[in-house]
Amino acid sequence: MRYTAIYPCKPAIYLQQGENRGSVDWSRYEAVALSDTVTGLAAKEATEVRACWSAECFYVQFVCRDSHIVSEYRHRDDPLYEQDVVELFMDEAGEGLEYIELEVSPNNVVFDARIRNDGQKSITDSDVEWDLTGLLTTVENDGKGNLIYEIRIPAQNFQNPPEAGRSWNVNFYRIDEDDQGNREYQAWSPTGEVNYHMPSRFGRLEFVDAT
């Protein structure tokens, strides 16, 4: 089954008071829900994703219901995908041959790499030594059973930075393990199998203006 997902990514609107000055006002943006990447059915533990942009940065927020956290890694570029993690893949050219992979763990540990793909569903090269410049991530527990991940990526990292009228091919993912050791693989645009590296199944993020 082929899935088509489109997200209209609107300009960033910021909170302007007190200690929150400069933070994105996420209440202004539509959330999309992640689904089981194999079946496309609703996830066992809900995940919502929002995104917005400015000339300076690209922003993403994940809100994850998480009743059982599995997260032991402590170092950048550890294999976070072996435990609980949220993931963002960004293909600026939209050709399915090269994209950025970014992962954030519940402990706010980051994995970032440039990935080369055969355009189908196989990695041909992974540059893990490469790092996003100026990346800022936070993870907070809201006290209501949710982990809130916020990601800010400076525009200087992109060859085709956010700009109204442009689009990227992207996918949002999450891996979540329950207390029985069962792992659920979630995706915004489901891949149909337990493999996130399928650029033909990426959705499209369209940078729109404020209107």
C-alpha cells in the first residue's frame, strides 16, 4: 500500500513573555499523529508531531505518550535506534539518494548522520562523524505521562533552507518499547515494513507563508 502524507509547514510564532521568550508557541500548529509503520493502524502509545520554520531555523516538536521508558545510551551517535527514540529524516533534494537522519532519545542524547541510499530501501553509506551545526534539542516530562521533544536546527545546515514555496521529503518516526520488551515502530508516512530507510515512502513537507 502506498501512503501519501503532506504537511503544510507554517512560519514560526514565538511566545513573547517571561522565561519563554523566544520559544515556539506550539499551540498555533496542527499536529499529525504517527501510526504503526507496518499496518498504518493507530499506535499503542500516541505520538503527535508539529513543525514550523523561520529564515534562521527549522523546528520540530514530538509529544509522546510514554508509560515505559527504555533509554540507557549516554553518548552522541550511540545506536539510539536500539532503544526508545524519536527520529526525523530530511531529504532536501527529494531524490531519495541522500538525506539527514536525526534521532533524539528520552535522555536527550542525539544521533545525527548523513545517509546515502540506493533510492529503494537500502543504505549505501552512513557518515556518522558528521554533525549538525548549532543543533539544539530538549526533552521534558510534562508530568502527565508525556515526553515532549523539541528540536531546533539552524538553517545553515541545509543546502535548500526553509523558504516559502520550497518543499522537502521527510518522515517522522518513533521507536517505543513496552514493559514486555515488545517494540513498536511508528511513522508519519508508514513504510509497510520495519524499515525506515525507504525514501519512496517519505511524506512531503511544504514550507508555506503566513496566509
